[in-house]
Amino acid sequence: MGKNVLIIEDEPNIIEAISFILSRDGWDVATHSNGHDAVDVVRSKQPDLLILDVMLPGKSGYDILTELRAEQGTADLPVLMLTARGQNKDRELATRLGASRFMTKPFSNAEVLEALRELVSN
Amino acid sequence: MGSLNTLVAVCATYVALLFLVAFLAERAAIRGRARWLRSPLVYTLSLSIYCTGWTFYGAVGFAARSGLEFLTIYIGPTLVMMGWWWGLRKLVRIGRTQRITSVADLVSSRYGKSPLLAVFVTLIAVAGTTPYIALQLQSVVLSFSSFSCEAPSGGTLAIDRNATALWVAAGLAVFTILFGTRNLDANERHHGVVMAIAVEAVVKLVALLAVGIFVVWGLGGGIGQTLARIDASDIGQWQVANGRWAALIMLSAAAFLTLPRMFQVLVVENEDESHLRTAAWAFPTYLMLMSLFVLPIAAVGLDVMPQDANPDQFVLTLPLSQGREGLAVLSFIGGFSSATSMVIVASLALATMVSNHIVMPIWLRLAAGGAMISGDVRHVVLLSRRLSIAGVLGLGYLYFYISGGGVALASIGLVSFAGVAQVLPALMGGVFWRGANRLGAVAGLSVGFVIWAYTMFLPSFGPGAILPLSVFEQGPWGLSWLHPQALFGITGLDPVVHSVLWSISANTAVFVVVSLLTFPNPMERLQGAQFVNVFQHTGNPQGWSGGIAQSEDLMVMAQRILGPREAQMLFRRAAAAQGISGYLPDPTPEFLQLLEREMSGSVGAATAHAMVSQIMGRATVSVEDLLAVADETAQMMEHQIQLEAKSAELTRTARQLRGANEKLTQLSVQKDAFLSQISHELRTPMTSIRAFSEILRDGDGLPPEQLRKYANIIHQEAIRLTRLLDDLLDLSVLENGQVSLNVQVGSIASLMEHAVASTGVEGKGLRIHRHGLERDLMVETDLDRLSQVFINLVANAHKYCDAPEPLLTIRLVERDNHLVVDFTDNGSGVPRDKQELIFEKFARVSDQKAGGAGLGLAICREIMARLGGAITYLPGQGGASFRVTLPMRMRQAAE
């Protein structure tokens, strides 16, 4: 049985692309597309892995990550951050807040899959 | 000829002529072609409302009864105009710098903007002027009845005195309302009314001179014989009762300054201080001409007319008795002019006082929310003035009705004079004596007013009318020392001298003593210094210590009082003077003072002050302000003015620098954000394109519909990317000024319809109200570019308006050859700190409300700049509001 992955992202086309790639690879995929209640959704779905966009309506990915890391149940949840802002300071900020992995859009499908596999095997 | 109907027709024609004059003058003033309206001659002629129906008819009666004494009424004003024009200049200067609207406003303003004093002076003025208005009604009615008695064909027509008075009062109310309250001018000048009065001044002078010439040469048999007749009659006796003469001269001089109508023409309607120089000799000349033939007419009248003829009507009845009906009609028109011009100005001046100091404060207090409720209140101000005018004339009519018009004309005039003269001590003290204070003024006025009412006003109705007969015989409750015409047992004085002597001297004494014994509050000290030293203090009074007032709240308030357009212009000018762009100047003390003064033109100083304080939260005077008042040797003053100018300049420079610095910091942050943004905007579509193209490349065995769907996504995202690049290029071209414009003429209405239609949002979640599009205006500009701006603004309202029922109001006006289009929605608007940023590239009010790339308003701004216009954010409109202005015809740059 495949592992659960939750995608939090607001661009419908990107959700569609990632969902397709991951489900073809055998993952159970759930999606959510705004920042307001993202933390609640993570808490209730308890995914094995989280893909988190930075620019989200309602609350930024960084804030969501900070809240998740502060909570007992999600402090160690593997999080892959995706962002369309490719500057170094963004990467540094993500690492400091506790992102497990940081990738810049556009990404290669194969790299995403590889990164996810690594994250769950650790 | 001579019938009453003819007379009514003549009156109606004359009034119609006055309407026409007033109307033309107003129109000329609006078109700015009114230089001749502002000549010293018109000013001087307008002062002639001093000569009322009383002067026209009554002076002859006065002369017939008391000889040369009638001259005192002219000597008083002559002395003031010739000997005291520097004092008048001071009054006029104060009136102008403080935007004084009436004598009540001046007194209240001087004594710390006290609403109580304003109300008090207003009441005194109403009480003092009402008999005077009644007097004018009476003179018109009397002249009507003279005609109906004397004219052979009209003799049978008995006229109803009360009905005539009522008609005249109603007609005058209509005229005054029409020309006195056409608009709420901040400076309260009424060109139409002034012009009509000037015309009436000429008419009455010509009429009186004509009658005089007829009497001297037609009846009296030349100058020599007429003089002989005067010598023969009693009136030629040089009977100078010293006390009475002095009292009357003083009284008329005082009344000349304090009568509401005189103050209106002398100070409020004054256009230029230098006009006083001309008036100083021209007005006494006018008075001299008016009085030239008074004695001959009186002497010949007493000779020729029957014993029981009323000498007050000689001007009219003399020509009538000689069958000179044409001349009589001219004389009638002269008297009519004198009466109407006085009533018009008096009721206008009184209505301004009543409305500003009584009606508006009450209304503003009753209308919940005070200064901050939205909506225009100018119509309320106008309505209250109109009602006040009707009310004042109604009171005058009532007085006429009650008193039955039985008293001789001149004596009513003196009652009025003495009443308003009570304001003189407070007025003079306020202008010349720093020590005068509010409590002193209130106390003095009260004492003077009570004595006047008791010894002069109430007795004027006749014994037994209001005061019981016994009071006149033994004094009230049998206390003879309280006898209304012999206070403290001092008998043998003329009633007028008695009343004036007691009321004015008690008034002055109480005023001075109370002022010396009590302390003025800080606001009074400030205003006192402003008034007394008006020629030194050309700078602003430092009434406001700068606080954190909300400029936007002030704007909302100012729009209600001054009207949106005037308020916006005022704010914009003030902001520009501070070196700030847009509509919201910092609430500096100078700006608040300016705003308060502008508003006081509409609602009076006390109310304007109260409204601004309500928003400012406090009305304190700082220690520095008080020190500034205290240290006032000439040297210190000059030094201080220089320092103030320097400090103001430094403040301005500092503010500009701070502004520039703030903007640079923001720009640098934005520049940083720009790269990040552009990266985000480009990478997002590219992400989908790359992911799906990899899926298509590697995906064998995908079903055809899925293949097509993914290819479609790639296609859409490619288009989105292209559009973004187009926008960026567009903006870059616009910014570099390389754009070529395609200027054509087109209808703004159809352009707007196309723009709205092409957004496709109307009805789909957004209602649109249009104003001002009915008139099909043609503009000459780049129509496609303009349409682009409109589309953007409509689409933005659809995207960002957060009201439950979004409504966009598009309001279009043409102004000064410019098209002004306001797009106002009913959402929560743009926060104050973001209002300047929204026109920058990629600036969004917040991340949450994403929707476009954030280039729309930046492009709009560049387009409008290329079209020679502008787009600005308009604060204080209830929702987000954008104003697009552009010239109706675009000036083509030479290329």
C-alpha cells in the first residue's frame, strides 16, 4: 500500500500535474488549496509527507511550516517546500524554519519523485 | 393715471427691473467679468442703505417737527466716515482675515469664539432690527395710502394696510431668498444684491432731488424766497438742545457701525480696503445731497399743505397736491427703493446671524453624529438661511401689525438705533482693548439690553400696550425711581437721551469693570491679540496645536460643509503647499486654521471651531502660543515672524525630505520585491508547462482525452505567459515614453459602454451606477488607451470590492475643459498607507487578494500621464475611489 502525501498548493494546473505524477508512482494523494485552514487539514489527514507551496492565499507557507514544527504531532513530518521564488534567502529561510527539502519551480518530475522517496525512506 | 392699480403696476415693473439688475450682476460675477461691480463707487452707493424709508420720508417730518435736529442722523455717520476711516479699515481688515460673516460673528470670534455671545448679539440684533423692518413696511403702506387719498381717480379705493404690508414683506422675502441665498459663498459676498442696492441708491437720490427742485423752483419761487419761507417758519430756528444733539449724533454714529445691515455692506461685502478712501468723502457727499432739500420741502409743505397733513408724507403729498402725478410716482419709487433696499440687506444680514449662530448649531447638535456624519449639509445651511429670512420678515410684519404703525417714523428708527448701539462697547473694546474679555462683554451687553428694552423698546409700543399704564405714572410697583423714563428720579431728560445715556453708560461701565475683574481664557487672549493687533499679525493665529487628526475625517466633514469639489480643491492646494501630492495634507495648525476659516464662512466661527475640535479631539492652546501672545514688543514680533518663516520653511523641507526618503526606502524594498515577483509570475506558468510536457514525453499509453487535456493546459499557460510578457513590455514602452498615440475624436459615453461590456462583469456580481453619461461628450484622445484604463478600473472593482453587494458608481463631469471620471465602489477601500503604493508595479494591497500580476494600475498611471491627464486615488469617499482626469482635447506634442 502506498504512502499518503498531502499537497498544499493554490495553482490548479500545478496540483493536477503533481497529483498525476505521484499517483502514477503509487502514492495516495490528497490536495488542499488555501493557507487559512491548512494546519487543521494536516492535523486531521495526518499524511506521511507534505508538499507545501510558499505563496498561498490566507497564510504563507512559511507561517504554516512554523506552526507545524511547533506542534507535537507534526514536528517531524517530512515537508518538501516548493516555491516560485528562487532566491537564496528564500532557501535559507525555509531551511531555518525546518523544511526537510526545498525545490524551486519549475521542477523536473523525476527529481520530485526522487526527493519524495528519499524523504520517506529516512 | 394715479390709480392704485397703476401704482401697483409701477411697483411690479420696478421690482422686475431690480431682479434683472441683480440677475445680470450675479451672472457677470460668475463669469469673472465683474470688475466694475467691485468699484469704490458701487461700494459707496451700497452704503446708502443707511438712508432708509425713514430718511426718505421721515427726515422731512423730523424737520417739520424739530427743525434742524434731523441733521444729527447724518452728522454721526459723516463723522465716522471722515474722521475715523482708519478705524473702519481696521474693522474691514479684521473682517477679512477672520472671515467674519456678521457683527455677531465678529463679537463672538473676538471673545474666544463664544457661541453664547453670538446668540446674544444675534438676539439683540433681531430685537433692534425688527422695529426697523416694521418701519419700512409702514413707510411703504403710508405712501400707498397717501396715493389712495389724494389721487382723484383712486380716492374711492380704500386699501387694506395690513394686506399691503404683508404683500410687500412677502415680495421682499422672495427677492432676498433668491439673491441672498443663491450659493454658500465662503466669503459671503452677494454681487447681485449689492448691485441692486446701488441702483436703488441712485433712484432714491434722483427722486428726492427732483422733488426738492420742484419744491424750491416750482412752488417756493426760487432760492431766495424759499429761504425766506424757512426763516419765517418755526423750523428755521437754530434750536440746539445740546444734550439731545450730542446723544443723537453719538447714537447714529454707533448705529452706523453696529447695525447688522451696515456691518454687512461696510465690512462683509467690502472687496477692497482702499474703497474706504473713496467712500470717506463720497458717502458724506451723498448724505449731504440727500439732506439738501429736506428743510425747503418741510417749510413749503407746512405752508402749503392743510394743517392735519402728515409731514412724514410731504415728499409724496406735495407733488400730488399740485397735480404733479409723474413726480409723485417718481418720489413714491424713491421711497419704495429706500425701504426695500434696507429690508433686503437687513434681513439678509440677520438671517446669516440667525442661521449661523442659532439654527445651525442646534441642527448640528440634534442631527446625531455631530461633525462626522456623511452627506452634504449645504442644503441645510441654505434652507436654514431661507427660513431665517422669512422668519425675520415675518417678525417685522408682526411688529407692524401689533404696533399698528401708530408711532411717528423717526421715533421707531431711534428705538432701533439705540438697541443695536448696545453692541458698540463690546465691539470697540474688542477691537482696541486687549483687556476686554467675554464675561465683561456678556455682562455689559445684558445690562445695556435690559435698560434699553425697559426704557425705550417696551415704551415704544405706547403706554398700556405692553407695560401697564400705571408704570408710566408711578413706576413699577409704585417705585417711582424705577420709572422707565426717569430712572433714579432724574426727570426732565428727553426720553431718548435718558435711555441712551443710561443704557450705554451702564453697559460700558459694567463691561469695563467686569473685564478688569475677571480673566480671559486662552482662546480669548489669542483672538484678542489677533483683533487688536490685526495690522501687525498678518500671520495665522496659532489656535491649533498640531495633533494626530485624521485628515480623511476632516475631508469627510469639509465635503459636507463646503461641497465636495471645493473641499477637494482646498485640500489639494493645502497638500501641494506642504509639498505632498494627493488630497490629504498633514493636519498642521496652519492647515486646520485655514480649514476652520473657510468653513466659518458657511457656518460661523463658533460652529466651525466646534466642528474641527470634535475631530481634533481637543481645542487647547499650547504654552508656546500663549508666550507668543505675551511677548509682543515690536522687536520681538519681527524677530518671531522671521523665525516662524524660517521654521516653517525648515519644517516644509524636512517634510519633503522625509517624504522622499520614505518613498526611496519603499522603492528599494519594491525593487527587491520586483525581481522576486517577476520570478514568481514567470515561473508559475512555466512549472505547469514543464511538468505536463514531461508527462506527455514519458507517458506512453495515456488515453487520448487526457493527452488533449494536458496539451490544452500547456497551451493556456503559454498564453498566460505571453500576456504577462506583453504587459511588461507595454509598461516598459509607456515608461520610456516611446509609445505612439493614435489620437481620435470619439464619444465618451459609447467608449465607457464598450469598456464596461468588454469586462463582462456587469450584472455578474457587480452592479454599476452611471452618472453624467447622459450628455454625450466628445473627447479627443487615444481612445483605445483610455478604454484600456476604464476596463482596468471596472475589472479591479469586480476583483477587489469586498462589499456583500458590490456596487460601482461611475461619475463623469466636465470641468475647466477637463473630463473628470470617478470610479467609486462600496467596498472597504484602500488603507491610507497603501494609497500611494498601489500605482507601483506588482504592488498589491495584500497577498491574500491575488488575482492579476499587479501591473494594471501601473499601466493605467503611465497611460494617463501620456494622455496628458492623471489617475489618482480619492480618499474619503466611502470605498475605493479612483479619479481619472484628462483634457477634453489632447494637446499633441510636437514630434
